[in-house]
Amino acid sequence: MKKNLIKKIIKTCFINKKGHIASALSVLDFMHFLFFKVLRDNDHFVLSKGHASLALYAIFMEKGFITEEDFFSFCQENSILGGHPSSNKIKQVMLSTGSLGHGLPFCVGLALAKKIKKESGNVFCLIGDGEANEGTIWESALIASTHNLNNLICIMDFNKSGERAIKLNSCVDKFESFNWSSFLVENGHEEKEISKAINSALKDKPSKPKFIQLNTIKGYGCAPMENNPEWHHKQPQDEEQLKFLLDGVI
């Protein structure tokens, strides 16, 4: 099933010559698990690393929120699917994202509002490791722990995208130093590990926000793209290159 989604992501990027394929593939496994096995009606999700929108759209297509025709209209004129998700065009998108570092501050406010109004449910925010170079991430981390937002779960897609610029090494200890409960998923593509971390976070009783670091592979599932920075923002240019990538889907 996920192989089929990977191929569709690659194909729509080929058709429309737009999109961050590798960034979408690094979060596809996690987001698939989250949407199909975790999220409830009173939960909220924000994709802060909005350039991974194709993973979100692929799951929306599988959930029936959008059609396959919508999916293959990606970035076309009048399409509801832009390079970054828009809350003005898709009702299931909580926040329009794209500028990195904006999703977590919004989720802090959302989680605090739920606390004030005594609403049940959790707020899930997916950020990237490169995004953690933004100061708003750490300001938000301080505010969240100050207000004991144990209904906030921040997940980091640690695909080492930013390692060539600034090395983070690991953010588990960093978030713990901001008084968060932190969990590490060594293989962010393995469902059992993802499930264990999320269940541990949801059952964690202390009044702390939760952080999960997913160690992932950029371009996961398409062998020629895996850990290859060339494919950060590149699309197949011709039929031969498209076939090469589709044949590399594992």
C-alpha cells in the first residue's frame, strides 16, 4: 500500500515538475500510522514542515478527504493542493504552513486553549530537524513546559537534512533540558517502534509536554533518493528518469 503511495508521489511530481519528494518520503510512514491508528476526533495535527505536503496529501487521498484527481493536480493553477498545505483550501488542514518554525508556536497556543477550555484531546505537531534551527522552536518549548502542556506532542523528523549546515546530533536531551518528556525512535520507519513511542507519550502521566525524535531516512522507500541531497527539491525530468525512480521503489 505504501509503495503505491510512494509511486504516486513521484508521478505527480513528474507531471507537475513541483514538490519535495524526499522530504515527504521521510515522514510518510509516521504520518500513515498517525492518521490511521492514533488520531481521534478531538485531536489536532499540524504539519509544521509544510514542504513535506505530498505525504499529507497522499494520506488525505487514502482517507478520502481528496480525490486522486485532486492529488495529480498538485500545484496546478486552481488546484486545492499547493506546494505547502493551505487551511483555506482543505478543511482538514488546521494551519497553513511553509515558513519553518511557525507550526509549533501555533500548537502551543492550541494546546493551551484546550487546557483553558477543559477540552479533551491532544495536539500533534510534526517538525523537521532543520526547522529546529529556528529560535521559535525553543521559545515554544519553554512556553509549553512553563504551562505544563501535557496535551502537546511534538514529533521531529530527524532525517539529518540540516546536518551539513548545523549539527544537532540529538534533540532528546535538548528537549528534556527544557523540561519535556522525551522519547527516541531509532527507526522512524518501523511501525512497532513508532507505536511504542506514541503510546508511551500518551500514557506519560507527568504534566509535561512530550517530544518524540524519529530517526528517519530522507527519500525512504526510493533507493536512488535515500540520503541523497540532490533530491531535496528535484523532480524527475523525463520518462527515463521517472522509470529509474519507480523501479527503485522498495
